Amino acid sequence: MRGAVLAGGAARRYGGRPKGLFEVGGRRILDRVVETVAAVTGGTPLLVANAPEAPSWRPDLETIPDARPGYGSLGGIYTAVAAGPGPVLCVAWDMPFVDAGLLAALVEGSAGWDAFLPASDGRRGVEPLCAVYGPACRAAIERRLDGGDLRAIAFHEDVRVGILPLERVCQFGDPADLFFNVNTPAELERAEAAWRRRG
């Protein structure tokens, strides 16, 4: 199983400062995510990032830009899928509380599916930026990109999709925490407060 950390977005709400480089609990969010993904996949994850300075963020990682720039999260998922053979575990770089046990459950449950995602209590019902995607997703995503449908779950009707049930996800923590992503300075403050509460 390959791993990929998706460092997309222009960080406009941070004035252009890369949000994954902010610290939560004294460590960069990027480093926390890389460590968690690596622990599960057993290898160094790919970093998908468009910023010119991205290779300097983690010189130990292979860093590649979006294969098709300007297509948002779906473009990042596509890039990770297209970057190598076999399935890939994709995790957004701004999720400070993503859990290794959850990622291991996703890897384990992904056999037989083209896409395997955790259920969430968010608006989409699943979390597409913490999921496993197989090779069949490549052509399905290409069709959506070509058609201009950039929803991160737009291609699901064209592939076999499995879902890790919400009750299983909850065994690893509150989904609101597990999938919490830091998009604004206020959310960074909330993440830091949550980290202190967790001890």
C-alpha cells in the first residue's frame, strides 16, 4: 500500500502561509500526518504539493505537483492515484488528529474495493481526504475532471465504493476530531485547545 499526503490549497485564509506547516502540540501538522501514514503503510509517503518551495518542507519525501493543476482536492487524489501502481492511502496534510488505527482499518478493509472511505458525520457522509483509492479510480476521476465536476466524491458512482461504518470509525475517536482539518487561524486555535485537552 502506497501512502500520499495531499498538501493542496492556496492557503488564502492564512495569507498564503502553508497551513500544514503550522504547529499543533509543538509539532508541525505535516510531520504528524507523515508519521502516521508511514507507520501504517511501512514506507515513506508521497507528498502532493504545488508550492514551489514544497520540496523543502520535507526533503526526505518525494514531492510532486498536481498532474492536472487547478482541480482542487479531486485533482490531488487523482495525482496520488496516477503516481504509481496499486492502491494508495491518501490523507490531507491539515488533519492533526488522524489516527493510525483508523488508517490501518481503512487499509485492511480496502481489499475488493476501488475506493474505500470512512463514514463521517459531515455533510458528505464520508471523508474523501482520508481514504484508500485503487487504480480503477484514475480513469473515473479523469472523466469527472474533463467534465468539470470537481466534487471529491463525484466519481464514486463509476467505481466500487466501500465504506468503513461510522460505528467502526468511532472506535478510534470522535469523527469530528479525527477528520478535523485546519483551514483558518480560528481552527488552528481550536486544534491547539483540543490537543491540550487530550493531554
